[in-house]
Amino acid sequence: MDGTAFTTAADNPHLAGPPVLHGAPLDRAGLVVYAVHGRGQGPAFMVEQADRVNLPGVAWVAPGADADTWYPRSFLAPLEENQPRLDQALDTVRAHLADLGRMGWASRDVVLFGFSQGACLLSEYLLRDQPSCAGAFLHTGGHLGPRARPWSAAPETGLPGTEIVLLCAEEDEFVPLARAEKTAGALAFLGARIELTTYDDPLHRLNEDSIVRLRRMLRSRLLDRVETAAGAEPHPADPPKPRHTSH
């Protein structure tokens, strides 16, 4: 199974080509990570993070934005100033996840991972669509728009009980901590199990502690899938309340 199984579309520049596949083959993996890069990076950046995680049995699917940018303006700009690229980016996420579903991957076996602009895009997707997924790891990002927005639960929301890990520096050059906190609160309100970690690191990057946390999360999801396949009872979900840590 290769990238040709994924949707391409001439009217969406982010879907001009298939995503990059890395790690375990999709037809033999135990877990899929849908890994969305930041502004100016491209899929190769997420492949580098996959190699840092270095966890066997994981298939990495890394989409690529047109000109390495999912939307043109700051994520804090008015939503209309990032159109039509924002809607095209959201449609790209939806198309690829639907493709994985057609390949036989249940949403509960796909983890969403985004860094910077990719974390912002996935935050917006999670709050708008409220999909079912194996979890999300959102590093240095938050939902789009100049101010916090109200969110209501969708009729068939898949977020209750979903583990979502958010990480953000106390002072980041591009992403205010307050927006990451507002995003965590909105996701918790919709029922997700939230862990928000803040750290003192002025560099806009995934530091080694972040990679350790991501590896731990993915390993846990792999073990959950093995237990489920073996007929074990799944672990009961914790109450949907945010947990805040710092270091």
C-alpha cells in the first residue's frame, strides 16, 4: 500500500500530491500517526520527528502543504484573512482521514500529531469536527482566530474520553500560551481528557522531553490496541477534566 491510495484533487493545492508515508507499512502497522508539519517545514520535518520517536509498529502519514504553508496569515488573524487556504487545509485533513478509513483503519487507531501551524490546524479541526481518534498531540498551537470562540458539542461528537496532549512554551515567539490554554479548555468542555504542559524553552521546537512524551503516548496506544485485539477489556476513561503540568 502506497501513497497512490490517497485522494488528490486539482482544485485543492494541498491535495496536489499524496502524503509522505514513513515507518511501518500501512498494511502491517499497529498504529497510524497523521503528522501535520508547521509553516515552512514540509513532510520531511515530521519524518525527522518520527525517526526521533523511533517506535516500531507505527505508520506515519505526513501531508504536505502547498508551498509548505497551510494558510497565509498568522493563526491569530481574522478567519476570513486565511481563506480559502484554511478551508482547503481542513478539507485535506478530512480527505486523508477518510482515505485511511477506506483502507480499513478505524479512527480509534489513528493519532493526530501537529507542530506549530500544524497544531493550530488540527486544533481547529478537532473543535469543528469533533472526530473520534486514538488521541492527539498538539505541540505549540491553538485554534484559529483573533479571540476565543464558543464551541458546542456536535450531535455525535467523538471527543468525550479522547486523550489530547497540548504542549506550549511559557513564552513562544509565535503562539501565546493563553491561546493554548483556551484551546485546552474548549476541548475539555467538549469531553476530551486534557493534559496541558508548559515549559521554559524560548526555542520554537520539539525538545527532547516533548519527544519522550510523544513516544510514551504512542506506545500506550499500541498496547491498548494489542489488548483490544486479544479481547482484553479496555481501560475505563478518566473523567474529562484538564490536567496542567509544568517543568
